[in-house]
Amino acid sequence: MASDNRKNARIDLHLDVMVKGKEGLQGVKNFSLCGLFLQTDDPLRFNPGDEIVLVMRLPNEDKPIELKGRVVHVSKDGLGVEFLEMPAQEAMSVESCFHIFKSTLPLPKT
């Protein structure tokens, strides 16, 4: 994992997600307990500070969940989104998904 200023560890997790009010599917590139990086073909339709609602079905869940988020940065490849106001059930789903997939990552080479 590259050195950066992130407060939380991220894992690669490729997942389709819809942004309510925007057409088309976007792709999650990586994921943490507090946010994710959303790949999109048109990141400039978003601005830092925008509040969005993400609709996704996590790999360990049967039904889609909705998560509120705030765009924290926009780049040419997509946008960083911080999760907001996560209800307990959704928080448990996100945490479970994160820990399941984190534990399946290969160990770093020494």
C-alpha cells in the first residue's frame, strides 16, 4: 500500500454502484470503513462537498444498500467519497465486507 495521508486502510474492491440522480453505473476501485474511490467516466459532474447517495450490493449481502456520502476530492479518474450518517445495519454490512475481503488479501512479500 502506498504511503499517503489516509486515516483508514483501504482494500481493492471492484464493485458496481449507482449514484442516485445520476445515470449509469460507476465502479468502486477501493474501499475503506469510512469511504471509497469511485471510478467514473465523467468525474467533473461532481464537485468536492457534493452530498450523494450510493446504491450498491456488497458481495456479502443479498439486498442492495444505500449509503450517504460526501465527495471529498475529484480527479481525472474519479472521486473520493467519505461515508456520512451510516445507519447501524449498513455500518455492520460495510464493516463485515471490509474485514472479509481484507483477510483474503495476500500477505506482503518480505
